[in-house]
Amino acid sequence: MRLGSRRNKHRTRTAPPRSGESHTMAKKRPQTKAGKTGQAQVTNGEIPVVGAREPCPCGSGRRYKACHGRAAAHAVTELVQRPFEGLAGECDWVALRELVPAATVPLTLKDGLPEGVPSVTLATVLPMAWPALRRDDGSVLLALQNEATSGDLARDLADTLQRALEAEPGTPIPARRVPAEGPRLQDLLDADAEFAPEVHTGFEFWIPQSADGADPEVAASLERANAAAIPTVKLASVDSAYWCETPEKNHLRWVMPYPEEKLLDALARLQAAGSTSLGADTRLVGSFRAHGLMVPVWDLPTAMTAEECEKPAAEFAERLAGALASDAPLTAEERRARGGLTNRQVTLS
């Protein structure tokens, strides 16, 4: 199946933003669907996983979350708070899952690539909300921003990756409920390999460069998806910090690996000292939790570009390192600052 053919239309759907997303991002998040046509199908008696608001594939006429989705939700026995812990680039995994509209990363398998698989690439999202795709040339694209079917996102992704590696070329991989005893990404990926995201301005990576030109419907779908993506840039001066542009103001969203309580203390020390600014008219407005990590967020003026963030972000990283090294009790002013930061914290996942 050629990605870009008429029978595989790239359609994106608008879903309500996750809690806490509205102040930092407005990208469209497709609903999960299964099957080559993008429609969920009942196969071999098993009800496939679809988006919570989609019609249940069993044909009851009810939404999935009110029908067979209930059983799938109750099947989750353990929620893994940090599903990407132990992987190279954990902070960037979180960023690509929650913050970045369009990005890809080459993945390295522990045991090397199977015969007939020239490459494995992580993508933020794929057309039709496919969990993965085995392309005509045998390469694999693995999508990160799909709905999870268990309490362990790393296990869900590993199951999808294994099925993609074994699928016939030209096959999209449907969603399914993942066995609890299956491997995790940490079992499949080389933890020592570099994890280097490439942020794209749009979703042209959906279509291989070797493919023929997309038909008008595909071109229109790509245009809609590109229009929904917030311009985003990964900073080079610090790790896992992403500048983004929105109509009213720009933002810097920075995924940090430090323990939450220690990081809150450090930010409170800097906040009380007036040292959290990244320049004129910038402000640390709060943070959110995502997959066990904290993500501080700054408001930036609309005129401040990603390049102009590089130097102040690097200088802030030095100040933060000093604050993290301090074990002194917080002063009354620092405790008040910490309370303000905590009150403005939102949990995404």
C-alpha cells in the first residue's frame, strides 16, 4: 500500500485539547482508528481499540467509552508514571508525545534491524491516526501521539513496533489491547543510541520522497494538517526545550529531568530572587506534569524568536544548576514563591 494513494486519504480530526493544553498549544490530535480504510473493524471476534468518542466497533451505536471501552479501561491494572524512563532522551520522548506537532527520530533496535527493514523511525503522528505503518520499501514508522490502551505507554508502543516489524510491506498497523506480559520499548531499543529529534514545519514526512505526487484529496489533507500545526523549534543551547509560536504570544516549554520537589525548590529560589526571566517581557507562568516529569512554561513576546531564546535559556540553565545544588531551607519569600508555582501546576498525563 503506497502512502499517498487515493484509498489511503490523510484525514485529521479535531479533538478537545488535553487538560492544560489550551494555554500552550492548539494542534489537532487525531482520534485513534484501526484498519486500512481508517475505520474500525471487528476482526476474529476481538473489538479493536478506537477513540473514546468514536462509535463502538461492535455496532451497538454507543460511543466506545460507554461500551467496550469500559472493559478496556478496567483492564488497566497499573499506571506507569514514567513510561520513557531508562530510554535515551526521556525528556524529548515526553516533548514529542505532548508538545511537538510534527517531528521524527530514527530509532536503533538492540538486536539490529530485521531483514527487509531498512529503518525504524519514530513520528509524532501518522495519517488516519495509524499507530504504525510498514511502508512499501519495508521501513517502519511508529507513531507516538496515539491513544494508550493500557497503563504503560512503553508497552503499548513496543507491541505496535513488533507488529509493524512483522507486517507485510505497505501495511498500516491497527490499534489493539496490549497483552500485560509483553515487552516494553526499553526491551527493544538500544539505550545507548543517540535520540535526536528532527522537528518539521509540516507533515510532508508522511509521503516518501520516492512516491509519486499526492492526489488532490491527499494534498488538501496535508494542507489542513499543516495549518493546524503550531510552529515549533527545538533549542540547541539546552536540552529538551521547545519554542513555539501562537497568535497572541510565544512560549518556551522545557521538559526537565529533575525530581519534582527538588526542581520546585530550585525554581522557587530563582523566582523569589527575580531570576526566572528569559529577557524583557518574558515570564515563568507555571508548569505542568507529563509522564512523570515537570515542564516549566514561559510566556514570551510575539517578537521573540527561537534564536533569541538560545542565550537566555543557556544562562537560565546555569542559574538553575546553582539553585538545584543548594540544600538550604527555603526562606519565607521562597516558600511563597513555591506555593505560587505549585498552584499554577497542571497534570497532563
